[in-house]
Amino acid sequence: MSDQPVAERQPVLYLSHGAPPLADDATWTAQLAAWSADLPRPRSVLMVSAHWEQEPVSVSATSGDVPLTYDFWGFPQRYYEVTYDAPGAPDLARSVAGLLAGAGEELHQDSARGLDHGAYVPLVEMFPEADVPVLQLSMPTLDPQRLFDLGRRLAPLRDEGVLVVGSGFTTHNLRWFNPSDGPDVAPPTPSAEFDHWAAEAVGRGDVDAVLDVLSTAPAAHEAHPRTEHWAPLYVALGAASVSGDVAGRSVVDGFWYGLSKRSWQFD
């Protein structure tokens, strides 16, 4: 990337990405579009999605012509016809490889993997022109400290104009999801309690509490029966921590079918 003009330093995001029907939610899509409009223009985007766990740490295809990964089942056909033809990001892949090599870790390339719905669903709303190069990075583990350390190693990308995005869901218990309820149903008490705790813990930059979520948060095991949708936040916090301020600013809040869609920006 060194032969390109100097880019503005990027923030780090953690967003609740929604299922494919996010595109049908006028409130949420407007929130994501407004958020994107307030961001400095990124040179490229590095997405860490809850839906790709692979070790060793891997990156997606960089050619820009690999189909999306429709990693969901039972939805109407129109959700499998969505496209997002963002350019590939081979320069970003090389930068990531260099940063990991400095820590003695080798980066794997999965040249057949396209963006999954944790990546492209929010990007369709935030960068609808699909004109920003995108690379997806796998989570090699769900271990909080390892993912936080991975984020710290990725932090220099921010000064190269790379927007690092952790894409998960602030509460994610699909037993609460009932399509017949409608998106504006009142959240279950555990979802509301966890969301309140998360807003305060992330808002004050309490990294220890966030990393030890299963011990410190109310209703944590109900809000996250498995932590893969919370885990991208560890990477985001790590990438933000190098600047010294990990207090997150809530940009999106509220609930969708009882799930907290709270999302943060770390400057």
C-alpha cells in the first residue's frame, strides 16, 4: 500500500450484522448508512465475521471475482441472489501476512472463500457501491486473549487507511428469534440485561470485563450460548487498544426480534 496516497487513520468498528433479512429493516439499514456516511473514507476494509472460524488464521479470496458465501438455510430464494462485487484486496492480504509474520504466525490463504453474510450483509448497507476493497479474516480461536492479541497485531493497518470491522451480534440466542413476533418485539429480560451491561462495560473501556464476559456479565450464558458472535469484539478491542483509548461509542442500539443490535465505534 505504500505507493498509494496517505490515507486518514481509521477507527475500529464492532457491529451487529443481522441475518439476510436485515435488508428489509428500514430502521437498521438507515442506521448503518448514516454510520458509514460519518466515517472517513477507508482505503480498504478488513472484516472479522462471527461466521468464519478457521485455524490457522486465514484470509478470503483476494481476486474480487469469487462468489459470496451464502452460509444460511431456509430463507426465500431472493436472499441467495444478493451480490456484492467489491474489489479484492491483495495488498491488504500482504500487509496482514507481514504483521502476523512479525509475531511468528503464518497467514493461510483460502482462495475459494467469498465473503460470508456476516461480512457482506452490513457492507451492502454501509458501502452500497461496492467500490471499497474488502478482505475477510478468520477467527482462529474463540479464546478472548488470543483474539485480543490478534487485534493488537492488526492495529498498524489503521494508519494505512484500513477499516477493521468486527462483525457479530451483541446478544445472539436464536431461541429468542420468532419471526411471527415481528422485529420490534420487546427483548427478553436476559437480552436487555446483557445489553445494558455491555453498553456500560464497552463504554468505559473495561477490557478485562469484556474479555471475561461469561463470568462478569449478567445472563451471559443466555445471551451467548456460544460466544462466536461476541468474539469479533475482542479483535476490535485489540486493534483499538494500541491507541490507548478503548472506550467504545455506541452508534447503533435497540433490538431486533429480541436480539441486541448495539454496535460501537472505537476512535
